[in-house]
Amino acid sequence: VRGGSMAAEWERQPAAAVLTLLLSLGASALGLLRVAPAASLRPAALSAGEVHRLITYIFVYEDLISLTCGAIIIWYFAGSFEKNVGTAKYCFLTITFAILSAFLYLLLRPVVSRVSAVEDAKGFMPVAFATLGVSTTRSQMKSTLFFGVRVPVVLVPWFMLCIAWVIPHSSLLSNLCGLLVGEAYGLGYCFCLDFPESVGSKLDRVFPFSLLKRIPGLKYIPGSLAERRAFESS
């Protein structure tokens, strides 16, 4: 019975992280099949009025290798972050981090492009680096093991940034922008974007979050820390 219970719990994944993964697969499939043009973030597209790219670029991948890497990143980073902050806050912060990273990327791109070629921003990785920046700046740990070597926790995202450079079609600039946004938020410089757990609990009861709760096979993470702990212990 215990094994069956554990298997059932394993199958239930965080609802919003799964939704993020499905949106990425759907949006990327349209591009890979040439059904729709690539929707990466580039200044020309915004000048043409395609402001939706400030958000939708995080769901876009242009080849199977980067899509596979993106799926793994979403599965790990998005799921972990949602479990820590709750489903409603995860959705809010994902959109917020995507937009802020996009604006910073667009601001820095003309400067960086003078000395080096700049990839268009696409994929979930900037948001993943933002969540990593939040986690490491707010972590109580001083150091951790990184590939078998003990390093300060605050340096882990920067080592990860160097590793991410080798992922095909990964934009170093957009990843850096995501990391800077996440660390600024984690250090409290974006306190106006934070909302108390009481607001998160209220959001849990309204659409579309009330709908996410009802999807079978997925785990909705409550906005209140006390509710999350009670949910996990049950």
C-alpha cells in the first residue's frame, strides 16, 4: 500500500510547471513544423507591434536539442520553485521575471551587440536563472557542493551561467538578464512585486487557479506556507 501511495504521489507533478512544459512543447512544435514563424524576442518584432513576445518568448525553442534541454530545465527549476512559493505566486513571478528580463535584455542588447553577436532571447532559461538567483540570495546556506567542490552558494548561479553557454541557441545575454532580475528580487530591491501569503490564499480560490486545482493527476501548491506544510504532511 505504501508503495502504491508513493507511486501515486510521484505521478502528481506541480500543476503550473506541467502547464509551462506543455505550452513550450506546443509553441515549439508549431515552429519546428513550420506551421508558425519563430516567436523569439527581437527588437524588430516588438517594433512591429508584437508585444506578446515579451512573455511568449520563454515558451519558444527552435530545434529538438534545445527543446529537450528546455524541458529538463522546466521540469527541475519550475517544479522546485512552484513547490517553494505556491502555484499562484509561481505563475505571477514567471510572467514578471519574463517581462523584466526581456526589458533588461532589450536595453542591453544594442550595447553588447557592438562587441559581440547576440542571440535572440528564447526559451525558459532566463526565468530559470531568475528563480536560481532568488533561491541562492535567500538561502541560509553559506556553501554547497558543486560538481564535488565546495563553493559559496552565491557563486553557483554564475558557474551555471557559464555551463549554460554551451547549450545550443542559448542567449548568454538573456540568461544574464534573468539572473540579475532574480538576484535583485531575492535581495529585496523588487519588494513592490511581492505579495503576502494571504493574497496567495485568496488567489487560490479564483479563476484560473481554482480550475488548476481540479485537473486530475496534477498537484496544486497552496499559496500559504502553513497550507503547503499541511498539504505535504497529509
